[in-house]
Amino acid sequence: MELKSKQQISSYIIQSQEEEIKRISIELHEGVGQNLYSILTGLQFIDSGTKEPHMKNNLREMSQLIEKTIQEIRLLSVELYPPVLTTLGLLPAMKSYIKLYTSTFGILVNLETAGTQKWLPEQSRIAVFRVCQEALTNIVKYADTSNVKINFIWTDDELKVTINDFGKGFQQVEHGDSNQSSGIAAMKERMLLTGGQCTISSKIGEGTSIELSLPLKD
């Protein structure tokens, strides 16, 4: 009874966090992003009516800075909560995120799928996406690698996801980075709350392998 209660509390906390992340993502894109776009349009209008060279240079530098900021906000918004996850599903969201990930960090990610993709409830989609996102973030911080392979394997009753980084690996018992430890714990907790599992194995010099398993309901 106590275990069930703790799981319910954890699930509620994670769901509340996701709702807030989604709200912030939308506000960044549709609020802050749109306001900056309006400012950019105004600067471009002023630039078109200005002939003084020094003023035109300043306006163009400001416009370029705002364009860069708009792009960064769009990327951050997608990273926080990709709209594709809700509209098109898990795999399109992963592909969208991987494209952003590679362009940002220069790490190539080979995503392969096997079997027929099944429908997943929103909670399960979010859980698998967040765990993959956390795994890729850890790879940037700790793995020292340039290539990652992700496999999605769909069967009639289960989804399996494997993530291999081919990096430097770590000692699972003795690694002392508290941030990495908390990230691994969060990954396992997310999968547990959806009825799935997250297994992590690593060897020094051979890299880290993460396997997710999620039972599929009819």
C-alpha cells in the first residue's frame, strides 16, 4: 500500500512537471518568440527608411542578434517539449530531436526501427522520450563519443529501445558524479511508473548500453 502511494505521488509530480514544461515551451514559442519577431519586423521597417550608414549598420546588427535569439528560443522550445510528440507520436518526435541534437553537439545518432509502430498513451510517449533525451544528454556530458546507435524494436506486446554510445564507459558502482547518478535514477523511475523497465550496463573503454522495455496494451 505504501509502495503504491509513493508511486502515485511520483507519478503526480512528474505529470505536474510535464504540464509546466509544456506551458513554458508554448509560451517561449508563441509568446516570447512572437514578440521578438514583431520587434525584428519593426527594426527592418526602420532600416528600410534610414539612409544614414552608421544607423543602418546598428540596425542590422540588432536584427541579426534578434534573429539568432529567435532561433535559440525555437530550439529551446522544441527541446523542452516537441509539439510533434503530441501530434505525430514518439518516433517522429525522436527524429526531430535527434536532428536538433546532432546540429547542436555534432554527435551522429543512427536511429533504426524494427516491427510495426504501435499506439502509445501520452504518459508512455513522454516517459520513453524523456528517458532517451536524458540518455543523449548524459552522452554529451560523459561518454566522449561521436556516434550513437538507437534501436526501436516493436513486437505485439512490447516496445524495446536500446541506446549504445560506444564511448569511454564508467564504473557503475564507483562512479561518483551525483548529477549522473540522479539522472540514471530518474530514467529508471520514469520507466517504472509506466510499467516498464530501464537497464543500464557499462564497461570502461567499451561504452554504455541502455535498454528500455515497455509492455504494450491492446
